[in-house]
Amino acid sequence: MERIPRIRLERASDRSFPSEENRTMSEIRDGLQTLLADYQVLYHKLRGFHWTVSGELFFGLHAKFEEYYNDAALKADEVAERILAVGGMPHTGIRGVLERARVQEAAGSPDAKAMVRAIVADFGALVQNQRELSGVAAGKGDAATANLLDGFADGQEKEIWMLRAFLGEAPAG
């Protein structure tokens, strides 16, 4: 009986000198980890706004904030799954999320319009960050990540326009 030689399978993370492809995916994974942290903080911020909004705008904003936090949760899930698809492991610890996130928690108890302005700012930052990471991903041949992020950004740009209209502000030009 002929003996079959054993082959040692090596993971990319075991190599002393990672390939260009591994460095590329590492850059994309790192950007996705930061985006995941952003969505996790945004989810909690929106949930807090949903719970604490008051005044004459309560009914409309209470429902809108619920829509937004549900959407943020879905986006966080899609980003986490994309991290897994590109060979990473999503970070889940709260401390690490807060340290990594660019989106900041709400300070104090803002009034209803201040909440909306905060969401406009957060969505604007997310759009910019997603477009940048999408460009990196597209440049490295990762169309799935680029398409996912472009879809997120496209929807948020529309929401920014509608929220600015709600506030009586002119569209950004």
C-alpha cells in the first residue's frame, strides 16, 4: 500500500511575510471593523433618541428613529457578515467598539431637532467613510464590498436630503 504524504496547510495569518492579497484584504477588513463599530454606536444612539424624543415632533420622529435603528442593526449585521466573508472575525466587545467608532454617543439630552441634526451629521460621516472604503475595495478588486458600501451610502444620501428638508435647510451643494 502506497503511503500518501501529509501536506501542511498554512493559513495566511501564519506567514511571516503576507502576500499583497492578504495585505489588501487586511486593509479592507480593518475598514469594515471600524464601520461595524460605527453602526453599533449609531444603533444605540438612535435607540436612545427613539426612547427620549419628546415635544410636538414626537409621533413622527419616534417612528422614524425606530426605522433608523432597525436599519442600523441590519447594516451592522451585513458588515459583520462581510468581515467574515473576507476572512476576518467581527469585534464584539463594547469597549473596543467605543474606542474604534468614529460615530460618537449622544451627549446630554438633545431636543428633537438637535437629534435630527446629529443624525444628519452621522449619516454624512458614514457616507464619506463608506465611499472611501468602497473606493479602496473596488481598487483592490473586491466588488462585493464596494457594492455593499455604495448601496448603504446611496440610501443615506437620500435620508440626509429628507432630514435637511424636515429641518428647513437647503440641500448641501
